[in-house]
Amino acid sequence: MKVLSVNAGSSSLKFQMYEMPEEKVLISGTFERIGLENSFYTIKINEDKIKKESNLSNHEVAVQILIRELLENQVIDNLDEIKAVGHRVVHGASKYASSVVITEEVIQDIKSFSDLAPLHNPANVMGICAFIEAIPNAIQVACFDTAFHQTMKEERFLYAVPYEWYTKYGIRKYGFHGMSHKYVSEYTRELLDKEFCNIIVCHLGNGGSISAVRDGRCIDTTMGFTPNAGIVMGSRSGDIDYSIIPYLMKKTGKSIDEIDQELNKKSGMLGLSGVSSDFRDIDAKIAEKDKQSIMAHYLYVNSIVGYIAKYYVELGGVDAICFTAGVGENAPHVRRMVIDRLNCLGIKVDRSKNDEIRFGKEGIISTEDSTVPCFVIPTNEEVMIARDAYSFI
Ligand code: AMP
């Protein structure tokens, strides 16, 4: 049975087609620069990668080309073979605590949450509408990035601001990267073979978040009302003292939008190092003993260690700490620096195992006598979406 997993951005559309329940990837690809000049798409099938330039004027055109490729490459013989399409949707607000079959009401809700995710939700709706039109017989399912964190209690998701900010305007912590936190925590529970266990998941990518998961349910996470909160990220500041914003506005005459842009796009590792938001570039500078890059690295690690320590206590001890996403999967030195700082809890890194596990490998990177096992688990948000979509068939 064939299920599509879709992640639509404002100018891109990523997809994977799975044979379910085997979870075998039949074809995957990305449409890029949709609605812009020089648009193109890449498709991977049977280890072959094809890149084609094509005029992708909108998402509907991209979906039509996708269907043509599926038929031409004989991945499907007809559209009715696709039983479900799972869509990644960034914001489900407080209403959606799990994935749902998309109805007109769900589409209206996703649109109405656009204030909370202006860059993402409108693009997600474009993707959904294009697939409903192209494959009307398939079940369409919305998988929300916020849903996994809906199990947080009020005392964890509220901010200490007037309560009516929450009741009137929805000001609260939502949390993001939910499909990744869910995938990694479920996978780890299986590895541990324990139904009841406490897991800390460190999703360290260009964006980054950490979550505390008890018995498969999220109890706390670092991202907040928006994905700008929490740990230091590639180009996002993470937690700051909010008073910096009005102070800077008065000092520099910059508008709130300009400062917002700088906190989003020019801060984090990029802002601190002055080099790049990408760890590979910063590492190259560290090799040249660039002081600012070295400091940025320490500050990044500090922000991660702070949250791991907090969640360790909030959970009352943990059964596993997991690293995932671009940095978590591929940067052993970051993992080593983080785990070394946890030595006071008896958590110890195995340096050689840690150095070995990267580029898509999974495994344990702590020593045998470490009080808590530490794992690298490559994330797989796409399969999580396919699983949720499949569950409705
Ligand atoms: P993601 O958002 O999960 O795709 O992660 C992307 C980020 O992972 C990049 O911006 C890099 O900072 C980091 N990254 C990817 N590959 C490596 C690598 N080989 N070494 C260090 N960092 C990496």
C-alpha cells in the first residue's frame, strides 16, 4: 500500500513515497524554487538521482509533475494506488494534539493559525490543496509539528504573564520539531525495550530543540511560542532577555521587524561567530584558532547542557539521552563537549565510538559504565508522517 509523505514550504516541496507497512522508500525528491526563476526538481529512485529544470510556477504544477514522474517511473500504475498523503503542518495551535484526517474545517483551522506561523502554515495549506485536487481519492492527513508537545501541562507551557494573554491571544509555549522528537523517543523506547522510561531528545540542527519525554509523552521542550526560543541555533538567538528588544529599538532607531529579522536570521552561531550558521564553516575557523568561533562553540554547548541538566532533574533521572539532526548526527566534537560536561552525573562519552558514529549511522556513544546511555539516532520525520497517515487507512 502506497503512502506519500509531504513537506511543503513556500517555495519548495519535499516528498517520499513509502510502501507501507514495510516502510520501504520507493521514491523521494524535492521541488525547489517553486514560483521563482530557475526552478528545478530532483528525484531519487533506486539509488539513481535525477535533476531536471522545469518551470514550477506554483505548487499545483509541482504536484502534477510529481504524479507524472511516479507514473513514468512505474512507481504506480494509477493514482488510486496512493491510499494516503501525510502533510507536515508546522502549527496546530492548542487544538490539535495528534495527526488528523484533513477536512474543510481542518484547512480553515490551519489557515487561521497562520498568525502563529506566517512563513509555514500558508505554504502547508498550498501543498494540501494541490494534493487534494490531484489525488482526490487518497486520505489526506495533517501531521502537526506542535502536536507531540500538547501533552505538556499548564505549569510547563505557560509563561508568567497576565493569564488573559493565554486565554485571549494563545500566548503559551507550543514547541516544535514534534515529529522528530516523537520518532527519536519512540525508537529509543524500542531500543531500551522499556515502556516506562525517561528520555531526553536533543534535536540539534540548523534549528534546534530539546525535549523531555516520559513514557512516550512530552513533558517539556525548549522551543516556545515560536521556534526562536530555547537553545542557541544556527542563525536564531534562542532564549534572550526580552528587554533587549525595546532597548535596541530606542538606541538604534531600528523597527521591531528589523530586530526580529536579526534575531531570526543574523543571530545564533552566525551572529556569535561572525562566520556562518553552519558548523562545518565554524569548525574550519576553529581549526585556525579563531577566538570568536571557539567562544561561540562553548556558548552553544552551554545552552544545551543547561537544558539537559534541567530536564534530568524535571524527569527525576533519565534512561537515555539522544542526539539527532544535522549537528547531533554529524558533529562528534559537539556531542563530546556536551557529554563531558555531564560527567558530574556519571555520564561519560566513549570517544572512539562517538567519533565513529556519524553520517547516518546510529548507535551508542557512551561508555559501558556511564550512568545513562547516550545514543545517536538519525531522525526520520518523513516516516513518522507516513506512519501517521497510514494509521488512518
Ligand atoms: P538540519 O537542520 O538538521 O538539516 O542540520 C543542518 C546543520 O547541520 C548544518 O547547518 C550544519 O551546522 C550541521 N551539519 C551538517 N553536517 C555536518 C557535519 N558533517 N559536521 C558538522 N556539522 C554538520
